[in-house]
Amino acid sequence: MSDRRQNPPTVRLRRLAAELRRLRSAAALTREEVSEATGINGVTLYRIEKARARPQKRTLVTLLQLYGVSETQRLDLLAVQSGSNDQGWLRPYHSELPEEYTAYIGFETEARTVRNYESLFVPGLIQTEGYARAVIKGVLPTASHKEIEQRVQARMERQGLLVKEPPLQLWAIIDEAAIRRLVGGPTLMREQARHMLQVTEAPNVTLQVIPFEKGAHAGMTGSFVHMDFPDPADPELVYVDTPAGDLFLEADAEIRRYKSMFERLQAVALGPDDSADLLAVATEARD
């Protein structure tokens, strides 16, 4: 078996996979029936439908013929297939980062809107370099200096999405614990709070804080990110970072559940103006 690292999936590859799953379902065919009718290996078909493999053009043409798609749709999906490996966001050092993280960076790069709830951390897109370095050192105590600096560099590069044209729309909700915990010490946290106040002046960035006084809330089960993309045909995505590994969720029921959870958190959190006031108070308290 090759130990060559595979490229992470792209938004276009996920879109193609989702459409092929939908077309097979509409044709009322099982994977086994498709494999028998086309000669396409069942494992290969499974990997294609899970966005783990890019179908060769002849394989895609065979599937589309079986599913009876229109000529317009065939040309559209062939165009998606031809660009499904495009990963212009990759940097040389990204090969040193965990595969799940490079996949996340790729999805985030192509997203239109990111809705991020964090219970313990300041969201990566609005962290200062000092805070990012302190967090990474604390969370990954065995990481080498090189590994830490690569992750810090990746995090700082991601923030360019907020100022590109058109900019990424970011809606972040954080628990008050994220701004009260002294990551790196009082001075660093003052800088971080001031940075958040500055960043949230941009019209594409919204920040809400859930104060301690609100008590228990739906977000206490853990942090998550919900993304959608400029093309409505591209499936929405939820990312959950767990101790057992990173999860990328895309089933309709899962997307609805996390969207509903985010809406509940929006309702319980302070509004953007009151959240800014709380940040300002936290900054003054450490002066």
C-alpha cells in the first residue's frame, strides 16, 4: 500500500459526489446494481460517492448514461469533474499539517459564510498571533517548535479571507469563558480583546458573547462550525473537532440540527453591541 498522502477533498468534489448519490437514488438503484450494470468496482463507486476519490471521465460518463441525465446536466457535471482537483489554496508547508486541518482550510477558503461557535477558545479567524501561539502550545504540549509555527502561520493566513473580495462572512458566537481564561497572560488577553473589537467593526464580521449569567445552554456540548458556499449546488458542511478526531458532517438531518443549535445560541447570546461592551469591560479589567 502506498504511503503517499492523498489531497483533501474539495468543495467541487463534494458537490459531484452528492449529485451522483442523488442521481442513483432517483434512479432507484443500489450500488450493487450500478456495479453490476456498469462493471465499476463497488469499492470504487463507494469512494466516488463519499468524495474520497475523483472519478475518471469515462467512469463519470458511464454513470451519467445509466442514470439518464440530460445533455445540459451531463456537461455541467463533466465541468465539475474537470475542476474537482483544483487546490490553489494549498501551500508547500501544508503537507506537514494534519490532513483534516488542510481539508478544513480548503473548505473554509471556498465558503461564503462561516458560523462558528466556540466554548473555550477565541475563533481562529479572529485570533492574534500571540494568542494563537499560546493556544497551540497549550493544546499540543508535545509539538515541536516547527509544528507550532506552521500552525500559527496557517491560522494567520486564513484570516486573509476576511479582507478578500468578496470577503468571507463570519458570524462567531463564543462563551464568556473564551475571553476570561488567561491564555498567555493578562497582557496578551488585553491585546486579543482589543483585536476582536477592531475586527468586529467590519460589516462582514459579527461577534456575540454568551455571558456566564445565562447559565446552561445548548453550546455547552462542544464547539462547531457551519459553512455554506456561493453556489447553492454545493452542499453545506458542519465541522466538529472532537478528542476522537475531526468530523465533517453533511447529511441533511445533521445540517438542520446544527443550524437550529446555532440559532438557539444566537438567541441566548448578547447582541453584537452588548457583546462589544462586555469585551471592553474585560479589556479594562486587565489594564
